[in-house]
Amino acid sequence: MRSNRATVRAGVSMAATLPMIAGALALGIPAAHAADSPARDVLKGSKPLWATAKADKGATSDSAQVKARVYLAGKDAAGLAAYARAVSDPSSPLYGKYLSAKKAQTRFGATKEQVTAVKSWLKSAGLTITAVTPHYVAVSGDVAAAEKAFGTQLHNFAKGSKTYRAPAQTASVPAGLKGAVLTVTGLDSAPHKSNHDDQLPPPDAVFKNAGPFSSYYGSNVATTLPDAYGSKVPYAVRGYTGKQLRAAYGAGAYTGKKVRIAITDAYASPTIAFDAASYAKKNGDASWKTGQLHQVLPKNYTKTEECGAAGWYGEETLDVEAVHAVAPAADVTYVGAASCYDDDLLDSLGKIVDNHLADIVSNSWGDIEANQTPDLAAAYDQVFQLGAVQGIGFYFSSGDDGDQAAASGVKQVDTPANSAWVTAVGGTSLAVGKGDTYQWETGWGTEKATLSADGKSWEGFPGAFTSGAGGGTSKTVPQPYYQRNVVPKALATANNAAGNRVVPDIAAIADPNTGFLVGQTQTFPDGSERYSEYRIGGTSLAAPVIAAVQALAQEAQGGKALGFANPAIYAKYGKKGVFHDVTDNPTGSGLAVARVDFANGLNAKDGLLYSVRSLGKDSSLSAVKGYDDVTGVGSPANGYVRSYARKH
């Protein structure tokens, strides 16, 4: 299940183009500035594309209030990007030569003089400083003061059916601050939030799966239901557990010992410690050790209703339990954001980087690329680069709506998974057979047909697309160097002849019909709150599974941090036994499972719903031989974790 960042929880599944900052992502330079006059330095990307003359509804009232963040570029933005690349590239002499958090801040962070100058400028315009962090200076004030500070007029613009405030011209800063300011966010008032990448049932109300189930793929065939693709199909699994996933992805004897993983989501489940401990005990995972699970939480939460705070509890629960199931000895830190908005999610990522809370960061949330503005992209990439120089890698779920055409009306990828500085995790349907043996995977994409009234056929088989792994070609991010010679040219050049970033990079189990069993305290109809288990999926599952596999790989590497993993992942592409090359049709015939659901989500009182779910049908995206835009280079095979073991 993934979340959207406004942010939506990434997608646990039950079931406008932006001109990105000056070609810089290919090289990694965060934001580009260009002087439009001797007195001002332009902040490119600070005027959103939807703020057009046609949509202009006139000036915003001078007395209206603005809350903004001025992100600091630091003393050497180009040097930060260059060093982040060098320490992440296995072919570089600087590979793995990471800096401490303190040294990274000293070398690349803003100087005291820069911070003082930025604060002085903002105050002189009439704005009030509300916070100062290593990353930004936050301000509040009226529109008149903001216009004075940023050299632009703020107008109201139509965006869809709503009206939002935005700069009428690109914002700028005094020329004396050239190089000190990365970007400014908050001048436009459109929501910048994420969703979780899972389609969870409301976690505050109980949800249960109906049987029959398979205990492993194919163990229980639906002999009384109609055929699909010329034969009887198995019932969906009850939900895979850690033992099955560890076997499928080549964990071997590795457990993630002495490796630190962080998980970011919004809000925090009040029952996470109890739920995680109960789940491990009931499903054969190693018990949590005292002090193995930590939480870093904000003082206050905001926008709880708008963001559906309770819905994020299930996301956190899935992420924590999936990580522990695959890497049972890893240390886990949950970092909760105050809301699902980008500013708060960025704060959570910043805490991890500033305090080096972990080497591996799992993030099961995102939004569509069209909703990301270049100013926010620059702020995110700066955090990812600061993480890279310290040996911290970020893993983002790729989304649960396939090519997004059905959900958003436009084929597009998700963000921040589109960043050239993160590992985008796609999704598969996974078949683990008897004895925990890996059978096959397809690209995750589901078509659903329901049982006819007479029970003799599947209506409209194979049915409509319901969900699938996110992927495709970015419209805004240039092709990163590590994708060259691996990603097919037709994919890379789909939106730009020069080549753009293609998502995802790697993949793991995501299909909720071959999903993971999760345990969570939920509210029952009688008002009682009790622990309960259900099957779940989405790229919200794939991201923590890959993060956990990376913890195993880090242990295999002798504990040395993997850092930003993409250059190493792509360097291993094509090597024997490292990746499962996932395709949509691994058995040569159509694949499907039968699924039975309670009509009311709890019990059979209101009847049962029968459906057949076809596998490997991801919107317009296809998992094919070699790299593809559903599964990237594939999923980890038996040789993946071992490939990191130090040679003696």
C-alpha cells in the first residue's frame, strides 16, 4: 500500500509535466539559478506550471498570510552532488569513502554567514522567522512582505476546479545571496502531500480476509469454481510470512545483524510495539530484542483529518513487520512525520540524515509526478545527496496504479521515486511453493472478474484493471548515468530524445493477491480493540522488503554501508544468479488466483464475494526479458545477497 504525499500512504494494496531543475539531475546539481537582472538571482521552478496567464484570477490580498521555507544551498551544492556520485559509484576511487553527518554538514552545509544573511534579508522584508534548521529558514508573514522578499507578485490561479495562490513571476532573491539559497517552497498554496502506497482498509475498523486460502502458492485449487485460462486456479494465499520471503529472495543465514534501517511515514500507530511483537510470535519470526525498535516522533501532529491519520497506522505496521520478517536482527527506527505534507515528510528525512539514524531508509509513500514542483524536487534531492555522502540509501515504492492513466488521466510516474538519487522499488506477484521454494514472479498488475449469478462463469473475464506496480518514464528527470546501457533506449527516450529517468530500479513482492500477512490492532463492531491479521500488498510492501534485503547485503559486505545503491545494483545487472528476470508470463500460460472476500469486510453475515484475479496485467506497462518499467532489473535472486560478500 503506498501513500500519497500530501502524501498518500504508498500503496498497500488489497486488491502536467514539470521542467525539472536544469538538467542537473543527470549530474546531480540541485538547483539552477540565473540572474535576470543585476540586482536579483532567479529561483528557477518557483513558479508552478499551472500558474498560467489564462488561469490568473487576479492579485492575492496583501493581508493574506503566507508560510514559506527558504532552503539553503550550502557552501558547495555542485561539490555535494559530485561527491554523492563518487562515493556511490563502484568504479570510483572514492567509492564507499563516506563522511560523518558532522563532516558532511561542515563541508557542504550552509555557513553561519549565509544563514545570517538569509535571515537578515527575510526580516528586512517584514517576514517573521519561525524556524531555522540545517536545511532551511522558515518564515511567516503577509503577502505584501512575501512579494517584497521574493521579487514577485502573488496571484490567485485556477487549478482544476479549485483556486490557489502562486507567484505570477518566478521568485528571486537579492544578488548578494546568489549561491546561498537553493529554493523557496510555500509561495504556492496548492496541497503538496503524499499518499501511502497501499490500498488499506480503514485501519480503525477491522478487516478480515475470507477463505478458502492456499498456504503456499497452488496448495489449494478452487475445483468448484469456473476455469480461467483453460484450467482450475488456486485460491489466493492466506499471506506469505518471513520464512517464505527470506527463502524467495536468498537471505541464507544473514539476518541484518548490526544494520540500522529507518522507516518514514506520517503519524504513528499507538499499538506498534504490541502488534509487531504479537506478529513475530505468531508467525515464526525472531522475537524483538529490547531496544531493537525505536520511534522518533514530532511534538505535535497536524492535518490529521485531511491526511486520514488512522490510515497511516496500517502503513507503519506493514513496514515494520515486513522489515523484521526479512531482516529479523536489524535495528529498526520509525520516524513519523507530523502530517502527510511534503514539508513534514522532508523534516523526517532530514532528521535521519542530520543524525545518521540509519544506513537504509524505507519509504512507502509518494504522489504523482505532475503534482511535484521543481522547488520541492530540489529540496528532496538535496536531502538524498546529503544522505548519499554519509552512506545512507533511500528506497521508495513506485506506486500502485500502474502507468497512472486510469487514476490520474495521464501516463506518469510517481515521486519521489522518480528522483535520480533514490532506489525506486517496483512490484511483483510472487509464487512460493511447497517447502518455501521459489517458483516464479510476474510483474504485478491485476485484472478482476466476478463470479456470475449462476456460478458457472467469470463475468467479462479477465475483467478490468484494478491495480499494479507503478513505473514508466519521467517527464522531468534526466537519465542518470547508471541507467545508460541497461535501460532500453525506447523507454529512456519516451518523453525526451536525450533520455530521461525510468522507474523502477528493482522489485519485490507487491501483489495483494500473493501478499504478506500483517497483524494489527483494529476496532471491532462492538467497539473493542483487538489484534487481528489480514493479507496485504502494494509497493508499500515491496519497499520495506527490498530495504530488508539490503540490510542482509550490508551484513554480507561486512557491515559497511551500501549507501545510495543504484550504481551498484545496475553494475550487477546481467551477472548470473543475481536477479530474477521477471516477466509477465513466466509459465507460458495465463495466470490467475481465485479470491473470496467478506462482503462486509469482517464475516459471512452479509455474504461472500467471489472473484478471479489475473496476474501480470499492469495497465500499459509490461514486464519483459531484461530491464523493464514494472520490475526494473528484476527481483533479488539467490545470488544477490551473496554478491556483496567480501572476497578473501
